[in-house]
Amino acid sequence: MGKGFLSTSSIHLGLTTRCNLKCPFCSRTEVKKSKIEHWVCPSSDKNTDLNFTEYKKFFDKLNIDILLLCGNWGDPIFYPDLFNLIEYMNTKDCIIKIHTNGSGHNINWWKDLAKILKKKDRLYFSIDGIESNFTKYRVNASWSKIVDHIKAVESVDNRPKLIWKYILFKYNEDTVHDAMNEAKKLKMNAFLFVPGRIPEGKEHWKSQYSVFDYGIPIHKQWSEKSFYAKIIP
């Protein structure tokens, strides 16, 4: 392990294979169960979680600025040692960015999460649309739970920044402004656009994604410094 790697400024961890949704283009849903078991789930009758004790030894050697928790195989909020990991990483004074579908757990759990995160940390809620259409992609998600959980975080003093993460599909092109209005009502800090990921061998799915650039026209609508719209290149 080279010295350059140990001095990296950011790291992305996939904490768990647990998730409560079945998003159609997600690796967890798309890849056949046998492949998932072969790659990341050696025990076929249960989920796999990162070994916190072992990874703590790894992090003891690192000085990082950003820890990104955006699972490719599961939602980080279902990681059993999430609070322990956050409390440990707080000792390193890094920014923690958590991406989640937001449907799991209860209001008290989300308040507890907000209390151990810092003001400079980020919570990204992946909501691709509004109540009437977002489950077209976020299969099994609960709008009411997500809203309650965002409100729970927002109610905590010195809470982390709240970001609405929106994958642009053709089905949700016409509800972007409605979604942004919802985000403002919920007092979220940012609205982030994300282009769709085309799985290998599934290039024909490209037709499902939007190619319209909302970046410029939407950005002009929001004058507040704390609220922005952005297209990730």
C-alpha cells in the first residue's frame, strides 16, 4: 500500500448489501442473485456488512477530508454499525456524505442520526420525482416516510445539510419544478441533478433517461445562496 494512497483526501465506502427498495437499474436489482452472492455475499442466506472493527484499523492509518457513503449494493442507513462509524470518523474531523433513499427507520432514528452528524456533513435523499411518480424508479419507497424523515432531520439544531438528489428520467422531466418546490417547503439546502447510469450491456436503456439540460434555466429561479441546482458532468 503506497504512501500516496494512505494520504488520499477522500474515500467511498460500500457499507452493506441491505436495502428495502428494488430500483430497476440498480446493480443490486439488476445482477442475478447468484452473481451478487459470488461477488459480495458469500453467505447466501443473509446480507453482508462491512466489518467495522477491521476497517477501523484501516482508517486509523488514514487522514481523509471526505467520507462518501453511497452504496452500490445497499443503502448505508441499514448498516448496523453506522452510528459507531460516524462517531469514530468525527474524531478525524472529515466531512461525511451519506446517500440514501430515506424510506427506512423511524423519526427518532433520523433525529439521532442528525445529532451525531455535523453541520458541514451532507445527507442526500434520492427522490426521482414527486409523490405521484417517484416510485416508478424508487420501487417500494414511501413518500410519507421520506418527508417525515427529512422534517425530523431539519428539526435538529446544527443539523447536516439536506440535499434532494434527482436522477433525470423522461418520466420525471415535467415534475422537476414541483419537486424543487417541495424541497424548498422542506427547508432543504440543495437540489442536485444526476445523470442516469447506463449499466453495461444495457445501452438500450439510455432511452429512459432525460437528455434535457435543466441546469441554466432552473438555476436562475433560485436566488438564495443556500439553494442551488446543478448538473453533475
